[in-house]
Amino acid sequence: MTEKPKILVVDDDEGIRTQMKWALIQDYDVYLAKDGKKALNLMESDHPSLVTLDLGLPPNPEDTSEGFRLLSQIMLDYPSVKVIVVSGHHEREAALKAISNGAYDFFTKPINIEELKAMLKRGHYVHTLETEYRALQNQIQRQAIGKIIGSSEKMQGIFTTVRRVATTDVSVLIAGESGTGKELIAMAIHSHSVRKNNPFIPINCGAIPGNLMESELFGHEKGAFTGAHIQRKGRIELANGGTLFLDEIAELPLSLQVKILRFLQDHKIERVGGREMMEVDLRIVAATNKDIKRLISDGLFREDLYYRLAVVTIDLPPLRERGEDIFILARCSLKNLQPMAGNRKN
């Protein structure tokens, strides 16, 4: 049997309270209060989702001060509750002020029960939608790290690993197919670490030609080569204090793999064309969509660099292996599209 919504009727007039009770009792669990103290006690003990509030309450039923005080307290303690203010024909200004203070709607005396029921039905519907939305948001927060969402067992295990490894400073290798969220996981590691207030610098090792990659990583001095008109810091130097994300690390030429290995050993770099060794403090997170162990066997990737990078390895599953996560991601995508659809003009 479906549980009835709960409604609190706050009015100092016993006749109106009784009338409201018998008019609404078929569709609601009705609670009655003649003053603010009783109303707040019922709010705390029974948690109604709807309140009808007459602003004229004891000890000063001739003005609205007590009603507004009660409205403010309800909105402060129970912001999701829908409060519908009762006003007389000459109190419209007070009713509009109540709405600006958080009330959901208002109706005027004498009470038209059918109009009131329609208003309450709308209020309860909105309250239900908001409650479901907050529950979904809480669920997503529990099922997410950074911008990655997932409730599947595999993803929950990955989230646990991310949280644990983020508190250390070890190098991490993230493996997975294209589109599995490797950079998002790298960003999550950075944002949960003590380096979070320092730079997160990504570089795609497969997107930059080999002859330019050394300069991109290590920087160069003015005049180091044709076109080097100014001194330029590399990505490693820019990431000082933070995290360097080496995406598609398997694409890195062997000559640069040696230099990255040397940096991991002594944490010092020298710009191209430079003579000064500079110490750099950063954490490296790398990622690949290839089988690095096979590349090692083929002589295309250094085994010693692999073990330096893969102190911790995180294997990201493709979405097709993540079960119920597909539905969670679909719901989130639809939710994010709703404001755009609402703003569309015909």
C-alpha cells in the first residue's frame, strides 16, 4: 500500500483546522498545529512534506510577525518542505512577501478546497522530484571520483586504488582502451593529492613529432636550434610542484625514454641547448592504450622505464564491461542535456 504524503496544517482557528483535516484526510496524513511551537515539534517528529500556514498566529494573531518567524524557521531547518501560505483578501502583499521568503505558493480565504487540493498535489509532485534528484546526486557522489562515475565492482575497486595512491607520491601507469577515461583518472589522482593546488600538466606523447618532443618536455634555451628565438620552459618544468601526465607514453621514442628514465632517477633536467641542471619536484602519471609488455619484448619500450612508471598500475575497463554503469552514465547525460533542451527556441 502506497504511503500517504504528510501535511501539517498550521492555523489558530480550530474550525479551519478541523475543516482542513476532513477535507484532506483521504489523500494525506494530516497533522494539526495551532501555534508555532506545536508546528515545529511536529516538523521534527513527523517530517511532513507539505505545510499550510496561516500567517496570523498566537501570540499576535492580528499581525503576520509570528507567521513569518515560523516560515523562516521551517525554510532554514527543512528547505525542501513546500509551505503554502493562507492569507485574507487584503493580505496579498504579505503572501507575496512570504513567497519571496521561500513559501511555495499561497491561497486566500475563504478556502476553495478543490483549488487547494490541486495546489497541494503540485507541491507534493515538486517535492518528490527534488527529493529524487538529491538522492541521485548523493548516489552519484558515492559512485564517483573526480569526473568519473561508476558503481560497478571494477570501478569501485579503481576508485579505492585512486584514493589510496593519491596520498602517496609514487608513479602511476594507467592502462586502457581509448575513451576509457585515463586522463580523468590522472586528474582525480592529482586533485586528491597534496599537489592539488599546483599545476596538472598533460602532454600527449603521440601527438607531437619526435624531433619536437624533447623541446616540449625539457624546454630549450634561446638559439638552441633554428627557430628558437626565446627561452622556453618545457612541460616538466611547468609541472614543478604538481603532476605531469604523460598520455600515450608508449609512443615516446627510445631516445627520450632514456632521458625520462634519467629524470625519474635524479629529478633533474637540462633544457635543450642549456648547460645548467635544474631540480624539478613533480609526480608522473602515465597512460597507454597499448600492451607495453609486448612492446618491451619487441624492443620498442625500455623495461627499466616501465618499472619506474608502473609502481602502481590501474587497468581501466571499457564501458562494455562495466554493467550497470551504462545506465548511470545515460541518466547523467540526459540530466545534463535537459537545460539545453529547455532553452531551445522553436
